[in-house]
Amino acid sequence: MIWVTTAIVVVKTVILLLGSGITYIAFRAYRRTGTPSLRALGIGFGIITLGALLAGIAHQVLSVSLEMGILINSILVAVGLGIILYSLYLERG
């Protein structure tokens, strides 16, 4: 089962890199335009990325169960998606 642990670390690293890139680009766009929806979009993606990072750290470093790591990740993904939905609503209004 060591390959599963390695695969989780690799995928979480890819999520961290991609999510950080999206968050950075959204915040740069917000600073350039001052559009509140872009700020909310960046925050949403940042929270989703944070969820992947915290779940990985909790499972690998703090020896939290895989189920608890998934719960942590899922809660932060749900919050992040809610903020992204809000950012799209702001853009519409």
C-alpha cells in the first residue's frame, strides 16, 4: 500500500501547485482591476488549495486517519466552492 501513500502525496502536490497558481493569478487580476468578484474567486480557490494542503499534512505528518483527512479536505472544498459561487453571483450583479 506504499504506492497509494506516494500517489496521494504526488496528487496533493499537484493540487497545491495548480491551486496556488490559480489563486495567484486571480489576486493579480483583482489588484489590477479592483473587481470584488475576482477577490472572492481568489479566496475561494485559496481555501480549496488550503484544504488539500491541510488534509495532506494532517494525514502524513500528524497521523490523522485517512477518513478525518478526507473530512477536512471536503469541508474546505465545500466552503471554497461556496465562495466561488458567490464570486460568480457578484459578477452577474
